[in-house]
Amino acid sequence: MLERLDKRPNDLSAFWMPFTANRQFKQAPRMLVAAQDMHYTTDDGRKVLDGTSGLWCVNAGHCRPKITEAIREQAGKLDYAPAFQMGHPIAFEFANRLVDVAPEGLDHVFFTNSGSESVETALKIALAYHRVKGEGSRTRLIGRERGYHGVNFGGTSVGGIVNNRKMFGTLLTGVDHLPHTHLLTKNAFSRGEPEHGVELADELERIVALHDASTIAAVIVEPVAGSAGVLIPPKGYLKRLREICDKHGILLIFDEVITGFGRLGTPFAADYFGVVPDIMTTAKGVTNGVIPMGAVFVRKEIHDAFMTGPEHMIEFFHGYTYSGNPIACAAGLATLETYKEEGLLNRGEELGAYWENALHSLKDAPHVIDIRNIGLVGAIELEPIPGQPTKRAFSAFLKAFENGLLMRTTGDIIALSPPLIITKDQIDEIVDQVRKALNAID
Ligand SMILES: Cc1ncc(COP(=O)(O)O)c(C=O)c1O
């Protein structure tokens, strides 16, 4: 059976692929059938270097034996157990281990199955928290232009990517957006955090002045925006947001779905920037991407605010059938062990300077108008072809894949986020491949 599925299926029509140019794909499929460590294998037997950790999730590299074994063992022991009014030890164990690596003060965990669900959960916790505290008028949510917070209605509403929003009606009402922080003319080719733009955080004061703080529940931002093309916060920006939120009693939510678990060279972006949010959403790297799972971290005061009322009553009417799924928890525990044993949560710091220099060596490559980097994240922004946005980067993506590198593009931006086990030679290989692809396209 598995043998047969290593071959290309003869009909690709039934699967409506997510976030994919379906017609283009099905004419010229790019099919992955196996993976190990830093590489995928295609159905025609080629090795492809994974420059994107799958979708920003396989932080420890592919098919790591400890994780695979933990899943196999758990599947044969306790495959599923409900987490509503029932418990299984591994979910508690995993929550405890997660809290150990989380930024100081984020000491409770709510399990979900994806980044999108983590975001919905965080927004609902924020709204309900104010209500249980007697501040039920705080219902407004603030996102940011070019933010990506998954695809469910709450996340789409606070998100700021027009193509993700425009087809879906009015979305949630009572949502405002901060301006994005991508100041290309002032900050192009910055290394790490850009110099200009801290004042963009002050836009939150403008929104507060317009609506009054008593109506605002929470601000949600990605510490480093990923899906909108790797937008790195200007120096001091996140600290300023934290200060304004504190001043007005507004909760600060960091969406760390891609920045969590070592991506910036620290366990979380909150550690990197020295700014601890009130709620932190994660997914992806929590299980090395192997089993769907998300985890929302909250401060003790938020959790404890719910622990009132009759003790037989459910405190928070929210949860998923698979919250804390035992197999996902087993994968997560083995993932955390792998991260720890191999120092992966800090490896981005060790390799950061090499990565930065390697990426910025592409400054003179064709079409490049900006290069950005932080931790083990990089972006190369291309001049769009007039009248045909996204086409140039997509051509580069296709060419790179043909030559043996998987990268990701969003708009005309190439985003890179390799597994944290990458070697210096493999960093060089990524950069060579990107140059080769840019040389080959119009
Ligand atoms: C910051 C952020 N939030 C949420 C999500 C949604 O995660 P998922 O695709 O697991 O629902 C993503 C996915 O890329 C993300 O980057």
C-alpha cells in the first residue's frame, strides 16, 4: 500500500489543494514522497534541500528517530482519550515541560490543533478574561496590516493580508489594525532589527484615543511577521507596544506560531526581544510539525481569573476534541527532548552571523531590492514584474525546486527558514541555489 503511494497517483483532481495554484500544480506536479533530516525526496528520486522547514514547522529536521518512535509507541498504548472532564497523564506532563521552556510568567497552557486554532483560542480567552474581571465592555480587537494569524474568522479578521480577507464578507466587527512596519525605502538591507519605525507603535495610542481603552480587549501581533514576507520589527517597537498596552490595561498577544521553538535563536521571540506578552500562541514547531498541534500560553493572572464560581462548573466554554491528543503530546515531548539534546532552541544564535552574511551576499543578484534576516529567518524581496505581481518570485521558486532547493514565496518575497540543524555548507548551498535561480529568471 505505502509502496504504491510512493508513486505519483494517476488522478490529482479530487484533492482541492490549500493555498495552491491548483491548475498550475496539477499540470506540473511537485511531489514529495520521503524526507530525512535536511532533505526531501521527490517522486522522481531527486533530493531537495528543505529551505523552509516544511512550512516553518520542522525545526529539528525530518523523520527524527526519537519523535517517530514516541509516536509509534504512544499509538500502541493510548491512541485517544477525551480531554473534556477526563485526563491522561501525558497531556499534563507535556504542559509542564512546555511551561519550563516558555518565557517567565507564561505558566498555563491550552492545547489546540493548529496555529489558526491557537489564535481563535487566544482571542476568546482575551475577551472572556475581561468579562470575568467585570470589564465586559472590552470587546475590541486590534491586529496589524500585513499580519497573518491563520485562516479562521477571528484570525482572518485581525489579520491584514488583503487576499486572505476580501472574499469573506465583513468578518468580525470591532476590529482595528495598526499600520505594518515594512519601511522599504528607509530600512532596505537592514541586518537584524531595522533602525526606523519605532513610532509606528504609537498608532495604538491613536486607536485608544478614538475608541477609549475601556472598549479594547487585546492587541495581537506576530513578533516577526512571517507569511506576509518576513517583516522584522523596528528597534524598540515591541517594547513600546508593551508599554502602551500596560498603560491602558490592554492584553498583548504574541502570535509565535512561526517564531516559537528556536526560530530566532532563542526559545521564543519574546525571549529574543525581552518583551513578554500576556498570551502567546504557538503551533508548528511544538511537535516539529509531525502531528498537528497548537499550544496557547497564558499568564497565571489570566488563568486564575477564570477559576471562580461553583467548582462543579466548567470555567471556560472552549476546547477541541483533540486538545491534548495523546499522540500529539508524545510527539511534542520527544520534540522538546530533541531540541534540548541538540541545543536547537539556541542554535540560531550560533549560526545567525553566518546566515546573515551569507544572505546579504545576494545583494548584487538580479532583481533584489531588499534582504532581511533575524535568527534563522531570511527574506529576499524582488522587484515585481510591472503589472504581474508575484510572478517573478514564483518563477524563482519553480526554478529553485527544479535545481534542488525548496523555498517559499509570498508576493515577490522569497522567505527562507531552514531546519535548525542546518550546517554552514548547507547555508552556502541555499545561497548558491537562490543566486542560480535569480540568474535564470526574467
Ligand atoms: C503567525 C501565524 N499564525 C497562525 C498561523 C496559522 O497556523 P495553521 O496553518 O497551523 O493554522 C500561521 C501559519 O503559518 C502563522 O504563521
